[in-house]
Amino acid sequence: MGTNDWRPFWLAVLPPVFGFALLVCIWALVSITTRGSIPSPWETGLQAIDVFSDPFYRKGPNDQGVGWNVLMSLERVAMGFGLAALVGIPAGFVIGRFTFLSRMFNPLISLLRPVSPLAWLPIGLLVFKGANPAAIWTIFICSIWPMVINTAVGVQRVPQDYMNVARVLNLSEWKIATTILFPAVLPYMLTGVRLAVGTAWLVIVAAEMLTGGVGIGFWVWDEWNNLNVKNIIIAIFVIGGVGLILEYALIRIATAFTYEDVAS
Amino acid sequence: MNADKFIQIQNVEQTFKTAKGLFPALRDIQLNIAKGEFVALIGHSGCGKSTLLNLIAGLTMPTHGVLLCANREIAGPGPDRAVVFQNHSLLPWLSCFDNVYLGIERVFGKTESKAQLRARTDAALDMVSLSHAAQKRPGEISGGMKQRVGIARALAMEPKVLLMDEPFGALDALTRAKLQDELLEIVAKTQATVVMVTHDVDEAVLLSDKIVMMTNGPAATIGEVLQVNLPRPRSRVELADSAQYQSYRKAVIDFLYTRQGHVEKAA
């Protein structure tokens, strides 16, 4: 292999490496100027090795490994998000298909969507009388909107040509739904799912800070109370990493189900 | 049933509601199409050719007047009047085979076995020389091939009427000529009644028994009907020298560019 063949490889690998190096440099500078109240990258790294060497320990309800915290948060997100998908995707389909329902619900969606999900937390606590269901409720309410809206838009944008094909072939409603509507709407739906999961992962940290229990958000708050800043920084990287993996997985799923448009 | 009046269009008028008010697209359309006849609808852009085709397909309903097919009123779209759409309209998530199968299943699914349906699909793809592309998705084949799949899907349903909306409009001249020749062969074989919208004079003369020339819109109507009495089978190479062919061609060009040539001024 000639030297030139390595050029694309280095051009792909070096810029991200430089990016991370820059981040670590700034972090180190901040650490020096604050005289160590923000721990240095080196100290944090050592602490991270310690934390990740035993991610699944359990010492009572308020002291569990980082692995348990992440899994608990993911479970809440999965519950809230799953319920939201169960309600939101069918709701999006009917809102997109019937103009009357779209006119009926659009004002409500416009009113409720901009509300910070955390504003719903007290309602959840009141209704469900527990921190865990309240957190799931908050995830539900924040992840339902992108799925309703994107599914509805997808249904409204099914090309008229496909519907004409359905009409000329005189396909049954069920056949239209399975062979035309669903595949045509799927890319929009998956965009909604991706946005919903992204928002849910943002919100869970804040919700858990307020509700307590086990979870990555609670872990951040707990380590703040312990003044263990190294663990907070580790938590930030863990939250970012998990979010990145979720996003990437959903993008891969979405591209697998996206087809060329009718016009091309 | 009178075979000369297989499709009857009586006093048809079509008006669309638009943001600017009512738009009269078609008026006073009177036309009879015989069984097995090949009819071309020709006219300038915006003259309502496609509107008329959609009315025969049953995709839209006329504001006034009646359309009959085999003495029954056309009340909606149906597989007995198959449409080849301008932009092929294949479903991009289905293979070519499955796109054709969809229509066949709808028409013959109740009376025939799966194996028979599959054999029909294979035969339809073979007719348009696309057996090798059966398992490909529409995104993986060329524009001409997509249009052939569209034709195969329409013909495989054994429709009484084949409706084609500028089927070859988006193709290059060589591909278009090849598909026109294929269509001539297929129509000779199946004896289908065909209504084709086109803006190509040569295409109209080469393929049709009857050319319906439309006046400019709005409120377009049929300006003239030309019977094309060229013997079949027709060969484009021989026709190029035929005086009869040239006279038909001249008649259509006269209509389009001398008598209806003020389309830019009107617009």
C-alpha cells in the first residue's frame, strides 16, 4: 500500500482527535486557573478507571455503581418513551388522515408542546403519588409530541401518486395502510422517534435530580452533595456517550427504511 | 353493445375550485371511443388532456355530463381501466416483481392460486423484457425500465382500457422510440383499447387510430378529430417516407401551431 492511500484515513481520524485534544486542553487550563476545584483531566481519568472497574456494585439504595444508574435511567426512558410511542404514533396517523381531527387537536398540541416537561412533574407526583412513575410520566409527555407531529406530517405528505395507484388498483383500506401508508410514513415516524428519544434522554437527567432514587441524574446530584466533582464530570461523559449511541442507532435504523422519492 | 361506442363521453364539463375562484378546465367534451381503438389526446400544456384522462380513469368526477365505459357510468377508478402514470408511480419499497404482483393479486387473487399469480407476474415482466430486473427496487433501475414496469403493471391486470398519461414524456428520444415500438407490439397482441395523452406529434401519428386535438385552455374542448388510416403493423422507418404519414403529421402541426398557436399570448 502506497503512502497516498493513507491520506483519507488520516483525514477522517485526525480532526476528531484534534477536537478532543482541544477539549482536554481547555479543561486542563480551567482546572489550573480554578486551582483544582475543577479536577484535572488526569485525576478524572484515574477516577474513571476506578468507577468503571466496578460499575455494578450495590451498597444500599443511595450508593450503587454507575452501571446501575445508567440502566435505571434507560429503563425509565424506555418505559416513558414506549408508552408515548404506543399513544403518539397511532394518534399521529389519525390526526394526519382526518382533517377534522387535525383541526381539533392542532391548537392543543401547539399550546402544550412548548411547555417544559419538568413543569409536568408536580402533576405526575400528585396523580401517581410516587417519584418513579412521575419521572416516567415526564418522559412520556416530552417524547409524545415529536412522534405525534412527525407521524401526522408524514401521513399528510404521502405523495398523491401513491394514493392514485391505490385508487386505480382499488386496494382495500388494510392493504393501503400496510403497503402504502406505513412504508411511506416510516421515515417521518423514525425522525419523530429519534427526536423523542433525544429529548427524553435530556429530560431524564433533570427529572431524576428532582425525584431522587437510582439513576444517572440522581447520581450527578448526589455527587454534587458529596462535592465529588470528578464523578460529576464522569457522569457528563457517560450521559453524552449514551445519548450518542442512542442517536446513532436510530439514524442507522432510519436510513435502512428510507427509499427514493417517486419524482426521481 | 355497440362496439363503436365502448367509451362514451357526453357533454362533459370540468370546473376546478381554486384559491382565485372557479377555473373552467374543460367544456362540451363529446367523444366516442371504439373497442380496440388507440386514441391519442394531443394539445398544448394546460389544455386539459390529463384532466380528461383522469375523468376516464374515474380519479375525478365531472362537474357536468356523463362518462360511460361498456355502457356503465364511470363512478370511480377501477382495475378495468388501468393507468400508466406520467412519473411511473411505482412503490419504491417494493421490488419490480412485487409492484406488478400488487395489481395482479387484486384482480385475479380471488380466483387463482398463488403459483398462477406469480406466473402472470413473470409473464408481464417478460413482455416488457424485464425478467432480469424482477427482484430490483425501482431506485436501482433506469427511468425507461421504471416506465416499462409501470406498463407491465397496467397490462398485467388485463384491463378493458389502458390509460396512459404522457408515458414516455420523461425519456430520451431513443428509449422513447424503443418503448413505442414495444407498445405497438403489445397492443397488437392484446387488442387493448388505449387512450394516451401526449404532446409529441410523431408519437400520436405513429401509434393512433384516432388523434383528438384539443383547443387551448381555460375551458378547453375538442378542436378536431383526425382518423389515422395507416395500415398496421406500422414501421417507423417505412413511415418516415410515406406521403400519407406526412400529411397526417402536417394536419396535426397545422392545428397545434397555426390555429392554436397563441398559447404564450393567452398565458
